[in-house]
Amino acid sequence: MLHRIIRAVLPLLAVFAFTQAQAGLESISNADAGSGVREALAKGAQFAVSSLGQSNGFLGNAKVKIPLPGYLQKAEKGLRMFGMGKQADQLVDTMNHAAENAVAEAMPILSDAIRKMTLQDAKAILTGGDDSVTQYFQRSSSEQLATKFMPIVKTATAKLQLAEQYNNFAGKAAGMGLIDKKDADIDSYVTQKAMDGLFLMIAEEEKKLRSNPLEAGSAILKKVFGAL
């Protein structure tokens, strides 16, 4: 019975929250709404790029650290037993440093997405839920980020001989029967993980802003997000 009541009430609460947000935003001008959202987008982007696009930005952050691809994770313990632990660690280090190099170049693309934001986008972000800033970046910049990141990742992995390490590691795992030999594009894997980490850190910053707008450090952010 309680479950039925909760299921019936939740949609009403969602409508109420949306109505309250709309009511709060009525006191905010379109110009302020646009400025506030642009600053929120810039704040999230700058935080993510500065924290990840540096030495050990990925490697030193458990939330975004790039692990071995799933099928190699299964083989990792066995490979370590055969004395290949150092190679496994080098492979992880190289993937993460490649992602750091790529994310360091993300700001121009994110800035372009901010510049192209419309008033309709701004309103959708303000009323769209706790991760709407992150969703906006994902919609507006994922394709461009992937295109930008891939050659950077390829350059980094080539310089650090990641493909050679990977082929050696995976080949020996397959030779020992620990995994099936599969074709895998390690550069695509690292590129996607770099983007995942970037969006995750933007989401972290957005969550902080929405949960405590009065500590946002900006009058316009306090005004706009405090009205929600």
C-alpha cells in the first residue's frame, strides 16, 4: 500500500518542484538567466579541464582513473602471476596520461558550446534537473570533443608506445588462454574514457553549485541559481 502511495505522490512532487522553479525564475530577467547559465557552464568547464588536464589529473583521481579494458581486467590477475604486473601498470599509466593531454585541449570546444547557447537552452538548463548543465555539454560538444581528442590520444599513445605495450600485453594474455583474442581500438577506448571523465567532473561542479548557490562566489550565480 505504501509503495502505491509513493508512486502516486512522486509525479505530483515533480510537478510541484518544476512549478516552484518556474515561479522563482519569473523574477529573473532573460538577460540575467542567460548570463547566470553561461557563467555556470564556464565554471563547470574550467573546473573539469583544470583538474583533469594536468599531470596525474586522471591517474590520481579514483573517480575518473582509466582502468584496463574490461576483457583485460579479467586477465590482469593471471598476468601478474606470470610476472607482467609492471607492464599492466605501465599500460594504465600511459592511458591516463594520454587522457590528461587530450582534456587539456578541451576548453576551446566547451567555450564554443557556451557561446552558442540560446535563451531556450538556458531556460532548459535552469529547469531541467541537477545534471542539465552536463547534459547540455554532452549534447553540444561530444562529437567535437571526440574529433579533437582522438589525434591527441593517438600522438600520446604512439609517443609512449601504448599500442606496442597493449599488443604485447593482450597477445600474451590470449596466448595463455586467459582471454579470447579480440580486435580492440585502444585509442577509441581512451578517447571515450577521457570524455566520460570530463563530463563527470563538470557534473560534480554543477552538483555543488545547485546544492549551495550562495557559496558560488558570483552575484549572478547566487541570483539565478538561488531562485530555483
